[in-house]
Amino acid sequence: MFNRKNKNTIDSLIGVSTSIQGDLHFKGGLRIDGHVTGNVIANPEESSMLVISEQAKIDGEVRAGHVVVNGEINGPVFSSELIELQPKARISGDVHYKALEMMNGAVVTGKLTHEQASEPVLKLASSHS
């Protein structure tokens, strides 16, 4: 109980002017504002949070517990907890999720596949603009 981190904590940041080529493995929380060409994969044994900002672009597979997308992903996305698709989210690839929250304006070009829960959890939210 005392060693447990808040799962909404961001531990690392990839800045807007940063470009990474190659796979990226992380623990805890990661925010990406730059460009990653490669897979972005969280440690599956721990709770994780990945934030893809409006400026960010990922060309590769994404795997994390809680995923917040407001940028661009070209590849499949696997969320073991919750995926939040914010208004400027653009995903070209299949999305596998346990719980999904999709804002007005978000676009997914691919299949949405519900995973690992007895009943689907789908929240529809309107944009607050």
C-alpha cells in the first residue's frame, strides 16, 4: 500500500522536438509530445499510463494500461485498462481495449475490439469546446 504509485503520474516526457527511431519500453507514466518510429510498450506487469499529446505522432504498435490519445498513431493500439480518445485523436490501426472513452472529433480507421471484461464498457462523451 505505501509503495504503490499513483497510476496517473507521468514519470517521463518525450519533448515535441524529439524524434526516436526504435522500440520504446517504459514503466509507470510516459507523455509523448514528439515523434516515435517504433513500438511503444509499457511493462505489462505494472500499472501504466501513456499520454500521446496533440503534437505527437507514433508510427508503430502501442501497448499500455491507460492510454490517452490526442495525437496521431499509425499502428495497432492495445489498452489493458482504459483508452481515452480525445477530440484530435487520429488512429490508423485496430484498437483493442477493456474500457473506451471517445470524444466527439476523434477518428479511428480500423476495428474496435473489446477485450477481457464480462460486459463492454463504452462511454460516449461530447466535446467541451
